[in-house]
Amino acid sequence: MKKFIALTAVVSLFFSCGSNDRGELVGVKGKKWHPEKPYGMTLVPGGAFIMGKSDDDLANVQDAPTKTVTVRSFYMDETEITNSEYRQFVEWVKDSTIRVRLAILADEQGMKPGSGGNKGGSIGDFAFSDQDPAKMSAYDKYMYENYYSVGTDEDPYAGRRLNKKVKLHKDPQKYPDEYYVEVMDSLYLPASESYNGLRTFDVSKLKFRYTWMDIQAAAKDKSTTSSRSKRSKFIKTENQLIYPDTTVWIKDFAYSYNEPMHNDYFWHQAYGDYPVVGVSWKQAKAFCAWRTLNKNSYIKKKKGRDQVNSFRLPTEAEWEYAARGGLESATYPWGGPYAKNDRGCYLANFKPSRGDYAADGALYTVEAKSYEPNDFNLYNMSGNVAEWTDSSYDAAAYDYVSTMNPNVPDAKNQRKVVRGGSWKDVSYYLQVGTRNFEYADTARSYIGFRTVQDYMGAQATGNRPN
């Protein structure tokens, strides 16, 4: 070990002598950074605002006293995540699930590309792309031999690389061999559970696995173990079912006919631009992890670029700051105190009067880019669907949270803050200061979400002096 350290010091010395810094402190030259506004997002410049109820607390909940807080700059989706956008996530997981099963069976059968011997190919075409270590680079071979090839106790194929260059066969008449048929049949519901001649994919097989690090817990840990073992303790693995619960349209409304929404709302293209619902807080978190992975996988192919910050759910304070759109102490994102404009038109999708859901022009949800956006160019921050935030709900939170980027990241508290009100709520829940909550594993026909991404740098500050 001492020889290794001494050798490292000598190498460092020679490297320093051969550089062009002339022995001066010039700093480390990294990649040139190019800020990039994420697609479909808008920049919310950070600043201070008065958080809490702007008007009298008519419901007497007393969980949102006014408090001046400051939040950093961030990007936020201009609209709620739509059915079409969430279906991209579902299709990605579906594609990966099929490929994993094909690759595992090919591995078990000892098959490789071209091993089928027929012109139509075989399941071997979908074998793991790292199956032949002789064709790997030195780094990939090392990783394969020491990590990927051994897997984990939970998943013996963890880390194996899928071959995504070969297109999947969707037409049953074009399945290349009996092994392919076997895999596909295992992923679809049996004929006894199908009706109207529809061959339905078993959505219980659609699981997204991802890892994240509990930095809050790691920072507070006082363990004296080594840094490597400490870090591993706080890396969490999630294996989340991701298909929306379409039955919420039935379960949320007893003695009501909403079967058409259950049957068509998520998958039919007629509702592609409408906000996704039936998604729990845990599923929304999984979507954020996938969106980050999806973007960084693309960037990895474009060498020379830094990876993007993680997409995530907004904190409660970020959501309220964004909803206000720079208007201080306003009741709604458009100001207020009324939910109509000067022409008598409603400014959001909600329940204006008792039982009259359609008075605002919509019976259920509306397209995500409907009504006028607020001054941060954000649509439907009030109404349409309520939105998950990353914060846990505590009625007394405003009394103890920090005045800088306040948040309650309590993993044990399963009550998660929901903001904005929805198409089935009265105007009280549309007010930007009104707080509400739902349990993390619960899905509703009136709750959706939008994502945010941290802004790099400090120049974009809303109330910074010119």
C-alpha cells in the first residue's frame, strides 16, 4: 500500500511538471457547461414570498399561517404530466420487461444471435449484449467479471446489458420461435381472463426498478464505520408497479356511472393531452427516476456532455411559489379574489356550484394546456387535477420548517401534501395557500402531478436587484 501511495505521488509530480499551468493555481478545467432548458418546462426564478393563507381561513384548518420563505430557482413542467407522456414511461417499461425475459430465456438455453439457424431469427437475437466477454473493452470486461455477471441475491441478472438494437415482434404471426411464444404468452392475461376478443397485457408485470440515496438519513448518521459501508446503508432499491389504477373512476364515486372513463381515459388517444390520474405518490416518484434515466441515457451516447440534474416532485414551498406566479398574497394564480374574469368566464376547471360540474365547460378533466397560464407560464396550477408534492404533511409544519427552501422530507410520514384542487373540488381548494394531503400509496381520479428540475447557478433570481 505504501509503495502504491509513493508511486502515485511520483506520477503526480511528473504530471504537474509537464502541465502548462507554470506552477500557478489555475483550477481544474472541466467540461464546458451549456445550460439547457428541459423540453416542456419553464424557468421559475427563485426568490422570497409570503407562504400561507392570504385570506381568512374559512375552513378553520389553521395549518397554513403566513410565513416569509425563500426558494431557489428551478425548472417546472408547464403542464401536468399527460396521459401521452406517462404512456411513454409505461411503453418503455413494457419494452424493457419483454427484452429482459427474452434475454434470460436465451441465456438459459445457451442461445446467441444467429444460433437459431432459421431466416426469421430466434430468441438468441435478444440475448444479453454482454454475453461474449471476448468482444468487450477492458473496462466493460472488468465490470462484467466483477459485478454484472454475478448479479444480486434479489436479481441474479442485475446489471446485464439488454440488446435494444433488435426490434421486438409484435405480430404473433411473426414470432421467430417457440421460446419467443413462451415469453410473450407469460406476459399476457390468459384467454379465460380476456373478453371481446382482446389480448390484454398483464399490467401486474410492469414494474420499474430503480435506486436512490437517502441523503437526509446519511447526513444525520453518526456511525463510525467506513465511508463505503456507510454509503451502502442509505442506497435504497424500489421495485414499483407503474400502471395507473384506472378503477379509480369507479371507486372514487359510489352509485355513479363512470365506466367510459375507466375504459378509455388512460390509453385512448382522444385523452392523450389530458392529465394522467390514478397515479400514486410512489408511482410519480418512479416516473421522475425514469425521466432522469431516460435523459441521461441519451446524453451518455453524446460524449462530452454532463448529465442532467434529477427530475423530481416539487416541494410544497416550490409548488406554492410557482403557483403564485410572482403575485404577492394573491388568492389564486391569476390573482383574485374571484374565480371568474370580467366577462363572466371561469378561470379554472373545478366544481363551481353544488352538483354542476359542467358549469365551467368541463364535466371531468380538460386538456393540460387549457385556460390561461399564470405569469410563470404554468397552466392549471389551480383546478383540473390536484398535484402531488414531495413534502410530507404536518399541520404544524409552518411553525418549524426552515425559511430557506422549506420542506418536510419525512419518509415515515405517508401523508403527502397535495396542492391545487381539482375538477371535482370547490373553489376553496383552488386557493394557492390551501393545503391538503393524501396517502403515498393511494391513487385518485382527481390527483396528478408535474415535475421539476434544479436550476444550476444563481443568476436567475426573481427579486434580485437589477
